[in-house]
Amino acid sequence: MRAQNSATTPMTIAVDAPAGSASAAVAGVSPSRTSGTLLALLGVVSFSLTFPSTVWGLESFGPWSLVAVRSTLAALIAGAFLLAGRVPLPERRHRAGLAVVAGGVVVGFPLLTTLALQTSTTSHAAVVVGLLPLTTAAFAALRTGRRPSRTFWVAAVSGAAVVLAFTVQQSGGTLSTGDLYLFGALLVCAAGYTEGGRLARLMPGWQVIGWALVFCLPLMVPASAVALAFEPVHLTAHGIAGLAWVAAGSTFFGLYVWYRGMAAIGIPRASQLQLAQPLLTLFWSVFLLGESLPLAAPLAAVGVLVCIAVTQRAKS
């Protein structure tokens, strides 16, 4: 592979260029606002399965080995796609951003949430991570220098308040011991999403996550060997299925469509779609983990969907 030059850079969009504008041309067709929203939603659905799949994976693997092996498998998948497409190495100026994506999305968030799920329930973790849209929007505002409208922020904060109220109501007013891990996961993931969304305007989204995964491979391979040597492995059908999904589904496919969607509709609007993710995770938890559906879920779902509708229409 060779380093990219200006002739091979597939996207030349400025960070704040509107989707669908002439400057948003890609080597191919740039997704429209509607298709971008659908892609981002598909990413949210993929992410909503992450926590239940992680719980399944923990049936067979320890937390450190699960994270290391999932990242290694995802990196091998990404590397195969990059090789098949003969994708040149990213330009040097993009590598610092890719390192942020790798540290936040590939390593930090999976590790911290996996550690949290050892002491927190899936539903509790899901609603705490529901604060991610607001965190991502704040990071994006700082990174890009743009300031979404007051209506946008009122709707975003309202959505976060709904998530927080749901969390407190379901936990009886107390916080789980894994909350520090979850709050740390919010910060590193928001940074990774913001930087990944910016890079997805300069190169295809699947290449953003692909290179971030590949850059982690030299670290994850030895980490997998060490973790598997120290943590017991008890293979089960659930454990294998959980590992397969968090590696191929959440880590590669989900992030691919997510970054592509963010490039089309903007980081703030895309991040607010994740307000629906906690409730989707609760839905999957009922069917996959046998958890009881909280009575407050329908009310929270309505409130969250209203906030999403407002943020999608607010001028940013």
C-alpha cells in the first residue's frame, strides 16, 4: 500500500460543508440527507445490540480477552476489505485523527463498557450511555467551532434529561458501581465519534474505522494472546455468537454505516439519533437476555422520539 496523495483522496469535504453540495462530491455518490439518516439509524440499531452481545460474550471469555479478541477479529475483517479494495494508506495528516478514533472507539469504549457490564445490568448501562449524544454534540461543537441553535440544545438536553430520569427511576435513585467506567466510556467514545465524523468527510467512513482497527492490530494481537492465557475460556453458543457480533457487527459494520451517515447529515444531528439506542437495547435485552421490560420504557420512548424529531428539524 502507498500513502494517499491529492489525486487519490476520495472526499474533499470541509468539516462544515453541507451534505449534497458540490464540495461534497465523493469518488462515487455522496449519500443524501435521507439516506444519511437511514445509514446513521442502521448504525444505532447495530450498536443497540452491543451490550446484550457483550453479556453473551462474557459467558465464554473474560473482559480483557473479549475486548482484545473482538478488536483483533474486527481488524482482520477491515484489513481484508482494505486489501481487496487496494486502498492506499491514509495521508499522514489524517493519522492523528485515526489514532483518536482507535483509542476512543476501538479500544476505550469497548473495554470500559465491558468492565462496567461485570457489575452493572445491561439496562442500567444502556440508559447511562444514552447520554452519549449530548456528549458527542459538545465535543463536536468544540472540535469544529460550530454552535448548534438554541432549539437544538434545548431538545438535546431534554432528551438527556429523559434518559437520566429513566436511569434514576429504574435504579431506585442509586448508581451502579460500574458508572465510573460508563462515564469514562462516554468521554472517550464521544471524542472518537467526533473525530471519526470529521474524517468521514475526507475519506469513506468504512476506511476511517478500517484504518483505526488496523492501526490497533499490532497491539491487539499480543494483548489477545496474553489475555487468553490468563483468563479462562468456556466456549458456548451464546459466547461465540456474542463475540461474532461485537467484532463484525458492532465494531466494523455498525461504525461503517454510522460514520457514513454522520458525513451526510452532520455530527450533531447524527448524535441525537442515538437517544433511541438505550430503549432499543432494552428491547433486545427482553428477547435475548430474558430481562423484564421496565414499565417506564414506553413513556421514555415517546419522550426520546419527540426530542429526536426536534433536533432533526432544528437548524444547526
